[in-house]
Amino acid sequence: MSSLLTHFPEFTLAHLAHLLLIFAVALIVNHLLRVASNLIVKPAATQTRAAQAREQQTRTLSGVVYSAASKVVWAVALLTAAQEIGINVFPVAALAGLAILAIGLGAQNFIRDIIAGFHIILEDQFIVGDTIQVAETQGRVEHLSLRRTVVRDSRGALVTLSNGEIRTLANFSRDWSQAFVDVAVSPNLLQEKTLQLLDAAAAELRNDPSWSQALVDGPRLLGLQSFDQTACTVRLQVRTAPSRHEDVARELRRRIQLEFQRQGVPLYNVHRVELVNPAASQESPPPAHSA
């Protein structure tokens, strides 16, 4: 006990100064890492989607770089401090390695989600506000992190998706959307007359200022899609602004119906013949006429 008290002042004066210096250097380096990682972020100069996506990508990359580098700095500081107070760091490092390995094996899904989320943001696969479809889930992205994606579906429900589970997705908010409108008309109607009516409805939609901004290309006639004894189906194609294809398709159908009604032309005529118990009717002989 006396020898311990004899060396205690020496420890407090020499080793304590070294410990304070170690943690001071760690704090300074950590602060410099924060400043350096912030330089990676490129703030959006405009409100365009590309600029906003670029800012989100660089901000996420900055956070990942700072988090990883900061952990390394503090790990080195702790190991150095342990040596200053006389602790053998090799058994500690071995135990820490085993602990990290055990945690890593138990958190494989978590690590997979983090890596997948990093790729989603870095590769700009989608951002908050995009409309996406993953398997049977389709809706608007309301939250995106490295671990999970939260989507508001058509029912209004919030659906949480693990980023590691996203294998294939469809993004409806990029560049343009597309819709096809099929119109069934009577097979007795001349095809030229049908095309004239459809082209008039499409031109009316294109010339409407309230809808022209939502159009990228079309609507244009693709021609006869199918036909049989009951109806002929003509297909139209329209490319719209992102996520506007359903609205434009509904409006185009409405205008086509109105155009056909103005011209007094039926869209289609279906003739149905139904036989009731045909076998019995074939087997029963016609009634005999009495002489």
C-alpha cells in the first residue's frame, strides 16, 4: 500500500497529463474530421430535382465518412490511453475483435440494410417524394434512411420496407411516365371514321392549356390493337410528366367518350346469344301434327 501511495503522485502528474493530451488530440482530430466531411456536401443551388438529389447523396456520404472515421479515432485514443495506465491492450483488442465478430454475425440483416441504403442514396435510385413500387407495394416515399424506406400506399397506410429486402423496384417519378388507352369500337364502323374521332379527341387534349403542361409526347394513335366479331380495339399512347399518367389517361378517356357522343357514334356493339339447355332442345323431337 505504501509503495502504491509512493507512485500515485507520479501517476497523477505524468500519466494524467498524457491522458489529457491524448483525449485533447482525439477531440481536435474529430473536429477536423467534421469540418472535412462537411466539405463533401454540395448544397442545392436550385430547386430542381437533380440538385436536391445531389445534395442528399453528398450529405449521406458525408455522414457515413465522418461516422466511420470518428469511431476509428476514438478507438485508437482509448487503446493509447489504456497503455498509459498500464493495461495490456492486446487481450483487450482480442476481446474487442471477438465482440465485434459476434455482433456482426448477429446483426447481418442490419448491416445488409445499411449497405443497401447507402447504395440507394449514392446511386440516386429514389428520394423522398418519388412514387415507387416494390413487389406488391406502391406509393409515395415519405421517409428514407440508410436502414429503411417508408412508403405511403394508395390506402393511406405507411408501409416500412427494409432496404436490404429491396431487390427490384420501379420508380414512376423519373423523366416521364407513360399510359396506353384502349378504345373498343363497333366492328361495323369504318376504321377511318374511328381514327378521325380519336385524333380529334387527342388534339383537343393537346391544345388544352390546363393539360398541355402535363404532356411530354402525344397522345398519338398506335393503330388497331385487336379485333373480333364483337369489337375492334384501337390503342393510343401518351407520355406525361412523372406520375401524371393516370390523370391524363382518365381525361383522355373522358374526351373520347364525349367526342363519340357528339358524333352519335357508339363505342361498341355486343350481340349475345344465349342457349338454355341446348342438349335437351336438340333431343326433343318436334311436335307431330295430327292429320
